[in-house]
Amino acid sequence: MKRIFLALSTCFLALVPSMASRVDTLKVYSPSMNKEVPVICIVPDKSLQGEACPTVYLLHGYSDNHESWFKHKPELATIADEKGILIVCPHGNNSWYWDSPRDPSYRYETFIAKELVNYVDTHYATEKDRTGRAIVGQSMGGQGALWVATHHPDVYGAACSMSGGVDIRKFPKNWEMNRRLGEMDAYPEEWESRTIMNQMELFKQAGLALFIDCGTSDFFYEVNCNLHRALTENGIEHEYLVHPGNHSWKYWVPTLDFVLLFFDKYFAR
């Protein structure tokens, strides 16, 4: 495992006020994929001083990478310190955060749910329990956050999807999903089984603190409304926030503040 400390660029230093948190850029080895995965870890001063802190795993969307969230919201370094949380941003490599049934080099569910959590809990002072872990992402990462959390409720206790692709069946030719799962016509069972809309029984069993969010002008708005209705009909407690906005960083950057407030309340329980 290589561990490299991020040298913040001049532009980041200009944007971020003085802070006590530390921003590490890592290469975390994945045994399941036999490769190193880039990760940014924002570590609050409390953790650096040895106090166990909760962890938020923050997933990026399609075509982005592990640096995208910090690039668009550099104040995450200050937020981590103020809230006393670690923020972990892994590279998802357009994987949709599944273990691909077609390509064994894409086992990002295993990486996010097991290998990365083990690395973070070993190398930093963290709360090593589901009550101290939350996962969130936007777009592809929103789908990924809900997928990983519902399939690993022993690891994550809270989850949020922002503008998530929660019904992949509506978009069979988009965003490399057919590379991960195979063509929908040829492998319909793979598409059905990996659609968040079809995970109601797992949502019931997981007992997650759950937050769903989407902008009213987003192309994923309809499928997120459908998810909200399905969760409600199945008696699954969740918070659902919609407000004006589209599928863009202009929407996600301020929305993350609402999400982190939701996670604050969960961690304080």
C-alpha cells in the first residue's frame, strides 16, 4: 500500500482558509482487483489527535474521479474539522460501484464496502461501527451509495443519494452500464437485480438512515420521484428533498451541506 500526502495546489490554498485538518491522497491496494485505487482522505484534527471520529464516504459521478468533490468544494477541509468527521473520496472508475459480473477488474462494491473501510479504520482514528459510517454520492455515486449501503448494512448505517440513477433500466445505452453488466436485452436479470427500485426488501431489512434528493429539472427527477413513492408505499422511513436545479455541480455543491447536516443528526443519536 502506497501512502502519499497531497500537496495542495496554490489555487486550493487560495480558496481554503487556514485549517487544522489534513488532506491525504492515497493509493489503496485492492486485493479483489489486484490494483491500487486512488483515494482522497480529509482527516480532521480530532482524528489526528487520536479521537475516534465518524466517517463519510463521498462517491463521485460518471466521468469524474476521486479529486472531483474536493475540486468543486474545497471547503470540505474546513467542514471536516468543524464537524469532526473524516471524509473519504475514492475513485470509482465509471464502475457504478458494482462488482461487475462481466469484468472481474471492476469489483468496486467489494472495494468500497470492505477493502477501503478496512484501510481507513486501520490507518486513522475512526468509529469502527455502522453507527459511525455514512455513504453519499451524486448521479452514478448516488446509485452507488444506495447499492452499497443496502447490500452492506453491517458496514454503513446512513446513506444518501443526490440525483441518483436509481432506475438504470430507463437508460440501457448510457454511461457504460452495458460494459459493466452486458447489454440489457442479453442480460435482463442483471439489470433487474441491480436496479435500486428493486431493492425494497433490502431497504426494509437494512434499517438505514436514508436521504434522497434530486433537482426538479434533472433528467433523473422522475425515477427519484418513483423511488420516493415506492419507499413510502413500503413503509420505509426516509427523507426526500426536491428543489429547483439540474444535473450539475451548481446543484450538488450546496446540497451536500443538507446531507452532512442529516448525517450529523444520525451520528449524534
